[in-house]
Amino acid sequence: MTFDHKVDNSPNENNKEKGSASFITFMPTRMTGAAQHLTMKNITVTGDITLTGSDQSNYSPFIYAAPSAGLTMENCTNDAKITGSIYGSVFHGYYALFVGESAPYQFINCVNNGDVTLLYAGIFFGNSSSLEGKVGRNELYLTIADCENNGKIRGTAGARYFAAPVSEFGSGMDAVEDMIKPLAGGEQSRDSVSLCNRAGSARREGCPL
């Protein structure tokens, strides 16, 4: 399943999306039922997003949570400014609910140009809960390739590139964070980070999927 769309969050009174579900999140709930891999491609988010309720945690303007067969985000761009007293991220709002080779997470040529200020903020995942264990048990199949961050990611309580630090990072999460920092910080915009269930280490080559 592939979506190709531009999400417009501008306050223009003629904006037909203003106030609709896409004004908050393009995919506000995960698909359930049959195993499906979701591909989101060529989606651009624009405007100024202000989140006012604590029930909007695990937020992302693109997707709340991937379905059971994983997620591919390709050529997705955030140009929106995002603020709120909740936790969330730019690209995937929740933590990885599903893991293993059958549920890969791929972020390819995704770019953040917006400034993000939340209680806990991240770029790729909006909640760090349970991710440390999944990384440590070699369960998370993750590829981050050719992504860029040109905005500022701020957390009033904490901010990380990999995931909003709702729970404490351990050595496994820190290893991933250290690989992503140059890429997400704009110092090295054409590179990749992979976790492929091989000794639990982060590497820069791609994963066989």
C-alpha cells in the first residue's frame, strides 16, 4: 500500500485539510488485521503544527504507528514547525510495535527541515519505550539511508535523534544514536545506518530484506 500526498497545515481559510485528520497526522492509526507493509512515498508536510493535549503523545505528522509487516518511508519531507508539551518525532510517532525480519523499518531519503520543540523529541521514533530491549535482543530490522536533518530538534525534558527519550537510553540505543548523530546533524547527509539482527551492532551498510 503506497500513499503519495502533500499534507498542508497552513491556516489559510480555503485550506480543505485544515481541521481534518490529516491536519494532525496523515495516518493517525495503525492498520490492523492482515499483515501489511506500509510504504509512504513522496509525502511533504508543511505549515505550523501546535499540539495542545497530552493525549496527542506518540505524535508524528506522518504516521502514528506502522502495521505488523513494517514500514518504508521514502522521499518524505517535513517542512512544518511542530510544537507541543507531549512526546513524539518527525517521522514515526510510536515505538516499533512489531519486530523481526518480517517487519522491517526503512527510512530512505527522508528530510526534516522544520524546527521541532516537544517535551521529549526525536526524529525517527517518538517513544523510546521498549526499543532498548528490542535493539539489545537483535530484533529490530532498521535501515536509515540518505536522510537529512536541517532543523532543530528540541526537548524541554529530553531530545535524541533516534527516538524521543521517554525512557532511559542504554548501551544499545546509544550505539544507534552515535551512528545517527552525524547524519541527522547535517554533518554527513549521504550515509546510512542499519540494524539487521547481526550481533546487535549498528553498521553503515544496508540490510538484506
